[in-house]
Amino acid sequence: MSSAPRPVIIKGTGSYTPQKVLTNNDLSDIVDTSDEWIFTRTGIRERRIAGDDETASTMGAEAGKRAIENAGLNADDIDVIVVGTMTPDMPFPSTACLVQTKLGISNAISFDVEAACSGFLYIMEVASGLLQTGRYRNALVIGTEKLSSILDWQDRTTCVLFGDGAGAAVLSLGEEGCKSGILDFKLGSDGSKADVLLQPGGGCAIPASLASIENRQHFLKMRGREVFKLAVKVMGQAAVEILEQNGVEPDQLNCVIPHQANMRIIESLSSRLHIPIERFFLNLDKYGNTSAASIPIALDEAVRAGRLKSGDTILLVAFGAGLTWGSTLLRW
Ligand code: UT7
């Protein structure tokens, strides 16, 4: 008789955010905006900005190091590194390979996955699949972003929303019969909406040229209102579908960790699920939207704040450029 597959568990978490704080008031010196506008429309008060010497790989390596320590493991124990980022250090080699050498990990496969703000849930599913082949022991998954490097600091509709940082987790196979671990994933994408949120320049379609720079094509572009409506719809669906699929009532959730993009989007999810906002873990006010880093930073802060107790049922839910979206159900 074949036994049930061993569940994938989160063995450790870690995060890193840069020291430099940029407040809404600081931003009002750069563009025509105000703390009042930003806070009431988004829930953001401040964000972190990486130093010139900090990149997706340096921040990701620091978050990864903390996750490995938290898991009680050593660099040698890691045999898979998957990085989710839309601001890699460079087009190639992958940021994961750069993280690998920074952490002195000699025996691992390392690669990046690009799924924008849904990146962390995508890399969790990819890494879980690899672990379940039985060929790997421990996977380090890292969401890391230096969004300040692609923001147009003359565009008040986007530059006030984003920040820099990294979050990581070590995933491993739990013991047979183990009750905690990842219960399910529900990921999705819709490339027909690629044009609502993108960085048009810098790839092979529009390589860097004097014209691409003059046309500001290397910056993030977003049609905010459209993204807002899509986000409300797809995050709600991703959450409802995974709960239904697993026979979990919203009220049974002990904690929801959403992608931290906009408080009004999170409030709409809270009312759709009929779960009080107090059950959501939020740090949007401190960091803004850090894309693929947002869920793992929040997860690490929730762990370290003692918000997640053994046996808790936890929902992670994200959306982002692509469009991409996803939800993950966990038993802590
Ligand atoms: O991970 C996915 C990332 N993206 C998102 O999550 C973004 C989703 N979208 C949003 O969060 C919201 O659409 C925004 C926060 C971006 C904008 O909020 P909104 O309530 O949709 O505002 P709006 O775009 O409808 O703009 C309202 C007004 C406009 O002025 P007029 O045309 O009414 O005179 C904007 O020009 O607010 C103006 N505005 C600003 N004013 C002060 C836009 N940005 C700013 C600003 N400061 N930073």
C-alpha cells in the first residue's frame, strides 16, 4: 500500500529590508503629492530604499542567510535556490546564482522565476514540486526586489507605491504523517492583460538605446485604476477557490497574509471573505509594495511576532503583473 506523500513544510523564514526610510512627507519634496493622499488611497506611510551598494542579490542573500539560520541548517544543506524577482541584478546570470555564491552554497541548482508580485507563491509551488521528486532535500526560496531602480521618480502615480526588500523561506519535506505544511496551491495567469503593468524597455523588444531612455521606457508603467479593479477580482477569486477546493470555511482561517499593495484592495478581500481585518497580517504602512518580497517579508515578521501558532490555518494570496495571481493554504 503506498503511503500519503510527505508534505512540504516551511522550516525557516528570514527577511531583510534596507535601512533608508523614505516617508510620504519626503516624497512630497520630490513629486506633487502628500502624506494625506498616499495614506488614504493606499495605507502606505513609508517605504525602504536600497543603498547604491545593495541589489536584489545582496538583499536576497541576507534574507536567505537568516532563513537558513532560522531553519537550523547550514549552507551545505541547501540544494535548490529559486529566486522570484522582477528587478534582477542583471538579465543574466540569474540572481539565484549570485545569491548562491554570496551564501557559499556549493551544491545546488539555482534559477529565477519571474511572476512579478505573485512571484513568491510561484516559487513556493515550483520548489515544492522539486522537493517532491525526492531528488532534493532543502529548497531556499527568496522574493527580492530593488523596485526603486525601475521607478520613475517624476511619476507620482507610481513612485509613491513601491519599496525595496527581500524575504525568504527554507522548504523541506516533513516527516511522514506530519500534520503541518503546505496544503495546496492555486496559481493563475492572464497574459492578455500584460499592458496594464509593465516595464517596456530593457528586454529584447526594446533594448537600451538613447531613444528608449529619452522615452522613459526603462521605468515601471501602470494603469492604476485598471490594476486596482483586476486585483480586487482575482485576489478574491484565488482566495475563495482554494478555500472551497480544500473544504475550509473562511472563518477557520487564523491568519491571512496578502500581497501588500493597497489597503483598499485588502479591505475588499476582507469583506468578500467575511473575515475581520484584524486576522490579516499587514506591514504595508512600513514598506509599501515590495512585489515578490512582500509576502515573504510579512510571513517572516508574522513568525517572529508570534502571530502563527502550531496547527493554525493560514492563507497567502497575491496578484501582480502578467497578470499573475495565486493563493497558498498552509497548516502551521
Ligand atoms: O502589485 C500590483 C501593483 N499595483 C497596484 O496594486 C495598484 C493598484 N491601484 C491602486 O492602488 C490605485 O489605483 C492607486 C493608488 C494607484 C490610485 O488610486 P485611485 O483612487 O485609483 O486614484 P486615481 O488614479 O483615480 O487618481 C485620482 C486623482 C487623479 O487626479 P484627478 O485626475 O482626479 O485630478 C490623479 O492625478 O489623484 C491624482 N493622483 C495623485 N495625487 C496626489 C495620482 N497619484 C497621486 C499622488 N498624489 N501620488
